[in-house]
Amino acid sequence: MFGLLYLFLVGVSSLEAGIKALGADFQVGLLERVDHPLAGLFAGILATVLVQSSSVSTSTIVGLVGAGTLTVDAAVPMIMGANIGTTVTSTIASLGHVRRGDEFRRAFAAATVHDIFNVMSVIVFLPIQLSTSFLSNTAENIADLLGGSGVQGGTASSPIKQAVKEPVSWVKQASESITDSEQLLGFLLIAFGLVIIFAALAFITKSMRLLIAERIEVAMNALISRGGGLPGLAAGLVMTVAVQSSSITTSILVPMVGSGVLTLKNAFPVTLGANLGTTVTALLASLAVDLRAGLVVALTHTLFNVFGTLLVYPVPAIRAIPVRLAEGLAARAVENYLLVGAYVVGAFLLVPMIGIVLFS
């Protein structure tokens, strides 16, 4: 596992080096394309849907910020979009119950409650962030407490960064022997980095799922006996940190709710815990980048999910809103299965693509 985590950080470092090698023109062009916050939000949704992993997309965003290609302000909406995009996996998982009416209604509600919660969080906190920079400023203060100063230009050195840069320098030297073009060199380093990030996270997820599959079942049984609540939130957090994938945690919940073993009300706190746990990957990725802005973006991701949970969970009347909306949507989906296809394709593909075109 330590070896896989090391490879993951090497991949992030290679991605950062490749972006730098592409030069200022590429960086300026990318910034212009995501200059509008809504373009960044929709880009985050679409990118995460396409790679089926918020861990990959958030790690890539941290690498872009760490290389100086993206500003913190431009990256925050993309991070929020990644939070929405990752819910597509559990939504697709619920389609396996589509031929069984009541079971599908419960399963689809269990999947879409995650969608609705993340959309609610974006509706509340994106305007606050754009008008006050509350999330990123708070993250900056936490980063200062962790050591050093300066966000956009500040750098920090650590043994971890030095250790992950050594293999990247070998890859860079090998690539330079193939081509003299800085552009091609940059693309080779980016390709190498993305392949390593994908592979490392895939093996981490697979290995940890095998290692703790029985423990997940035990934790879920304990959760059922206690009726969800804070134990459920803690279970979702711990399981997601362990397997490095919120999609696995929420996809386990879907068939449990669909079969009636777990109620949607008791499953919802587990979903919130999974949302918190998935932020660990971005924090890990920030260990491999040069600019402290990468750490600030990772911390902003964590704060966004923490404040979203605090906004919804403590007050029963607010906590019931995503549950009731998900149940209402699921009831309509059972009445008209075309709505299901329209929802999945529209919410996760068409709307983000149209949004990117309109606001880029």
C-alpha cells in the first residue's frame, strides 16, 4: 500500500512537471477556457464523469494548481463540480434494480440523495466563495498554520516531494532522449503521470476493498443496529478513506437500501461520511506539488464538504430535504423509466457540456 501511495504521488509530480514543460502559452490558454466559474464547475462535473473517479479529477486539479497553471479561485468551482460528478457511479449502480419496481425506487433514491446533497452544497457555497472567498481564505489560514506563507507563489520543501521527484527526473531524461520538443516532452510527462495516477488509485481501491470487505459488512451491520446517525457518518468516512473511493462506499449502500435492509434515512449519514472521506486523496496529492496553492485547494475541498455536512446534518428539518427530494424523484422515475435515462444523460453529460460551451 505504501508503494502504491508512493507511485500515486510520483504520478501527480509527473503531471505537474509535464504541465510546466508545456509552457506559459498552454497555461494561459487553459486559464482562459475555465476563467468563468460556471465553466469550471461544469468542467469538473464532466471530467469526473468521464474518468469515473473524483479522486483522479481532484488529484489532477491539485497538480494543475501546484504547477501554477490554475489559480485557486479558478480551481475551487472545478473541485465542487468533481463532487457532483462522482455521484454518477452510484446512480448507474441503481439501474441494476430497474426491473423491480419498489426495489428500484429505494435504490434510485439512495443514489440520487448523494446528487441532491452535493448540488445543494454548491448552490449555497459557490456564491459565498465567489463573493467572499470564504472557503479558500479559510484554507489559506489553515495552510499558514501548517507552516510557511504565501499561497500563489509560496513553495515548500519536504522529503516526500524530493523522493517523488527523483523518478520523474528519470522519466524526463528518457523522454528528452526521444525528442527535443518541449511540447512533446510535456505531453509525455502528462501521459505518464495520468497513467500512474489511474493505475495506482485503481490498485489501491482494489486492494483495500479485498482487505476490508468483511469489515465493511460488519460495520454496515453495526450501523443498522444503531440506526445510522453519527456512527453511520463515521462509518462512511472511515470506509472511504480506507478504500480511497466514495463511489465504492455509496455503491455498497445502493443495493442495501434497494433490498430494504437499510432505510434511506439511515443510509444518508453514511453518504455524508463518504463525501468527507473522499477529500483525503486531494490532500495526499498536495504532498507532491511545489506550490502551496495545491495544499490550499485540497484544504478547500475538505472545508467545502465539512461545511456542507454542517449545513445539512445537524438540523432535522434541513437533513430531511435531500431525502424527501430523492424519494420524490425516485417515485417519478418508477412511473416513467424514460425519466431515468433523461436524468443520467442530461444531468451528467448534456448539461455540463452545454454549460462549458456557454460559459467558456
